[in-house]
Amino acid sequence: MRHIEYTVMEGDTLWDIAYAHLGDALRWPRIYALNKDRVQSDGVRLRDPDLLKPGWQLTIPVSDRHPASSATIPVPDGPPPDSVAEPPSDSPASPRPAPARRPVTDRQVTGRNVLSTPRQDDGAADRKVEMEAASGSATIGFGEASLIGITAAAGLLAARRYWYVQQRRRREPDAQVPALSPLVDKAAQAAHAAAQPRRSHDPEALITRRTPPQQPRSADTVTIGVSDNAEVPVDVLATTGGCTWTGPGAEDAARSLLTGVLTAAERQRPAPPHTKAVVTEDTADRLLPGLPPQFTALTQTTDTAQAVRIAEQHLVTHARAQQDRDTPTAGPATADSADETEPGALLLLATPDAAHLGQVQALAARSQPGVLIVLTLDVPLSGAEHWNIAADGTTTRPDAHPQHPSHLKLFHLTPDAGRDMTEVLLGAHGQRPHLRILPDQRPPARDSQPKSTAADDSEGEPAPAAPYPNTASRPQQTKPVRLHVLGPITLYARGHAEPVGTNLRPEVHEFLALLATHPTGLLATDIADKLHLEPDNASNALKNLRRAVRRALRAATGITAQEFILLQGELHKLHPELVETDLEDFTRTLKEEFSPPKDSAHDALPAAREALVHYRGPFAQGADYLWADAIREHLTTQATDVALRLAHRAEHATAAPQQRDTILTLLEHLGALHPDHERLTQHAIRLYQAAGRHDAARHAYTRLERHLADLGLELDPATQALIAPRTPTRRMG
């Protein structure tokens, strides 16, 4: 890779220069990145990639495949007719046609190599940097105090999905929805991005996304840190003699390690976890307070002796499993049967006192990868590896195994970050932080127990799938463009029944859906962050998105004098006079018709039907946007609350058969869209039974049971009681 100096001419753009010298106009951010901090002859720096001044000098990286000597730069022949208030760059789908071209003269290109080092490994170094950038990061930082790996983040993503399910199961209508920690959301979004399929370069793409994080390790893997941008598995701790952690960062690293064990268990649900941990209660209270004595992959013991006994029993179980594998059987062993008998690995994390030090030391002598790991905090064991851990996770290991990774930085969590992780993990199992019972103290009320009243026991999920009668019809369109984001993203123009813009690229639909959720506007920096745009290319990407929307909607509506996306400084918003959305109608109807709430189900029913006619499905149904989960859950909550309120009133008042059937239709509509919403099904079952439709009630129950089983969940006892088997009565006489 060599670099040349280029003198900017009148009418030049970075797009044109990249096309001429790099062979690809989309590579203009490379030129911008090299020159943005360079002071030009007039004392000005390149701050805006769309603003170049004649006479400026630009450094351009030129590869041998695209020599600059014969390059030509296209000269624009005036702005296209549809580019009002936009720069003269065009969509990257194809280079802009250029009727006239001018050659690059010798005065423009000097050809000298700015980095004139004759070493032959420059290309290899560049390739190494590009490969490292393409691989993405293996870590996610929470400020300077906490750091986790992408594998643990994947476990938090799985836990967050279960957390949403549990919230739907137990939340009362109109009750405030607990907010997830921003740390958990950040980790989950990073894991979500990492899970996206890797796509090859698309020359027609309108935007350039940021490099996603690395893909996480397998679901049964627990990682403890990072070395050379690669996650290090927990097996490095399984050394004969055990391992001891000391130093100011030891507790934060141990907290992260236990969190890694628990998040790995979330990814393996409903299967049992491969790696489990056993700790004493006092250690657990110090690292992750609020967990119950037995929680997924973590067992707490009253003292170290009990923890040692559990570890010894684990070794015995492993020995028996190994013996069974070595013993010939009558039939061939299957992979499933092997998994069922595999004990997995056990981590013993202890701070032993003098009385139990010998027991722990004897156990540590039997450590081996995949079977047993013995780790002590601040209490050295004879023959153990000693790791000194700094506050930032950097480790010093004077006696580390030579095959272990060098420059290891352990993941670490502050107590506050650990508390956030604990809350989402407990919430994923429908639990709350566990309060320990102190001596002479009355046990607190168990908030996690279901309440006994019939109204509070209701939890809901979908009922029999029946078409919602109003889903086929659309509300009357009053503006030139109607955007649907509740359900699949769809555009309609001028009230026509057939959608428009079906050939728009997915990133354009995502852009429109994002703006629909922010009717008052969204700053360009926020859009770039939510769409994960490459920072150096964000400005150009937003122009391409606006241009794609403009072209599609101008062609569909014939409106050429106005912009469908208003740009007020850096603020982007859908034009309120040209574009209407079903989301806006949905939220407005709820606000107008349910505030103040109606006195009865009969009064509220027309408003509910009007609101839910806009709710054709979850927000951006079928699209897997990184930023959409919280919005989707919020809108789902609003829609289901409408039906739950009506159903609750109908159950506690004498509802007319026609009114009851209408409410059942609403429950069926929402239940088919959200089959894990148990409270919906509870109400549907009771209303079916009140109407004498017992087969429909049992069908709804069976559907819910089957769906929750797929998630590894059991029906709530209140739901089970609704379809309890009845003992036949004997007739007398």
C-alpha cells in the first residue's frame, strides 16, 4: 500500500476521488480518515466530508490494483432533479454517470510515496490490521470499572428474553414495568449484533455498519478474560493444585466469573448447565447478594466443609460416568444418552479458613479441565498457581503454566454491576432478590408467591387462533403516505390497497421504523448509534437513506416539491403533513379513549376495538433490529393491557353474550400474536367457561402449555387450577 498526494480541484468530492483512485466510491471514508486532522495551506482542517476546497492537499492510499496514473474523475452534470437540499452524490448502487470526464493531470497527482519506508511487510501489516478490525471486539466495557466478554453478553441476551416473558406472565394491567439496567441492555444489544449473520460486502448497500463484536463461544463455555482479543475459557484455572487469586481486582474478577457461570446456564435452557459452581453463603453474599441458596448453576453452602463434600461427590459421579462409558453395553450409546449422564464441570470458589485449608488443598490436587476447578480468594494453597489481579483485571502470574495465554486481562464487575446482572437473572426465572432470614427475625412475605384471589391469579397467553375481524381492513388514509410498523413494515400511498416500496432495501425500512417511533424527531448522532453506522460514513449513509425514501415516495405519490423526511439541522423527522403512521393512531387512540378510563367494559369496548385495529402484530414484526426490543415490549404491553382490563371487568360483572364474544375475539387476536402471554390465556379460559365453551377453554390451555414447554417453563399454578380434573360424582338412588 502506497500513498500519494492529490490536489483538490473545483467540483471534487471524496466520493469521486475514491472512485478514481481506489476503484470504489464507497471507500471514501478511508481518505477522510487520513486527512480529517490535517491542517491545510489556508489554516483550515477537513471537518465536513462534503466540503472540499480547491487547492487542498489530500493523502490517498493507493493499492497496486488501482493505479492512479490512468484514473479519471467524473464531473457531475448538475444535481439530479430529485436532490433538493442534498449534495450531488448519488446512491452507491452504481457510480453516477458522468457525461464529461477530465483526466487527472500530473499537477494534481505527484505520485510520491508519503510513507516512504521501503519495507516489504507493509502489505502484511495492513492486512493484519484489517483482519483484526474485521473480527470485532471480544469484550464489552461498562465505563472503566467493569468489563465482560461477548460470551457472557450472549447469556444476558438469553436472560433478557426470558425476563420479558416472565414480566408478561405476572404483571398486573397498568402496573409499572420494571426497567432493565442500561448495562444489561448494552450487553444484550452487543450480543444481538454479534449473532447477526456475517454478510459479504454488498456494493449496493446504502449504509456501512460498524464492525460487530466477535461471535460468542459455544453455549456451554464459560470465559474468564481476554488475551490478544480472544476470550479465554475457564479451563485455564483447572490446574493441578488449584489456583489462588489475590490483589485489588480479585473480588471483581470472581464476581464476573460467577456471573459467567450463570449466564452460560441461561443459554442452555431448558437443558441443564454444563458448568456449575459451589460457593459458601458468605462468599456469595459478598459477590452476588440476593441469590437463593440453589439457583440454576449456583449452589450455596453453609460452610466450606459442605462445599468440599459436594465437590467430592461430583468427582465420584464423574468416575461412575467414565466407568459407564468404558463398560460395553447391550446397544449403541446415543449422543442424547451421553449428554444426559454427563456430569459436566464444577467450580469450587472458596475462602477457606485454617480448619478447612487441608481439605480444599487435597481437593485442588485433583483439579482437571472439564471436571473440577478449585479457586481460592486471598488464601494461597500449597502448589497452586498464584494470580495477582489489578483493579482493571490485568493479571500477573509468575508461576503460570507455559501453555497458558500471556497478557491475560480478566473480566471484572463492580458490586453495582453485579447487582444489575443478578436482578435480570432472577427476573428471567420469575424471582426477586432473595432476603436472607436472620436469627429471631420473622420471615418476610414471599412476593414471588402467587396471590390467592381469582382476579390476581389471572395470567395470560393466547387462546385459539381466530382471525381478528378488522385486520383485513385498514383505517381510512388521510395523508399521502401511510406507514405501518405494527406488524410487518409496510408503506401505502394515496389510499391504494396495494403497498408501495416493496423493493426498498431492508435498511430503508429500518430507518423509517426508527423515525416512526420518534415523531418529534431524532438527531443524526442518535440515528447513527441505533443503526450501528460506521462513524466515518454516517453522514453519507443518512443521505443515502433519505434519498432512497424520497425517490420511492415521490414515484408513488407524485409529490416532488416537498421532502418526506424533514431535516432541521441534525434533526430528522417524518413530515407530519405528508406521512401518517399506525403507531401514531394507536397511541393517540389509547390516550384519548382510555384517559380517564371508562366506567365499564361496555363503555370501553368500542375504544379498545379502535385501538387494536391498528395493532396487527408486534412492532416491526419479522425484523430483527438491535434497537427495537424495548420498544416492541412496550407496545405489546400497551396492547395487551387494553384487552386485560376489558376481560377483568367482564369477568366481575354480568357481561352480555355479544360483549363477551367481542372481548374473546380481542383476546384471541392478541393471543395468536403473543403465544407466551399467560395472563391473556387465563382470561380467555374463564370467559370460554362462562360461555359454556369448555372445549375451546381446554384448547387454549393446551396451546399455552405446549408453547411454554418449548421455553422450558411450566404453567403457573393459577392457570393449572383453571383446568383441574374433576372427580366424577356418584348418583344416588
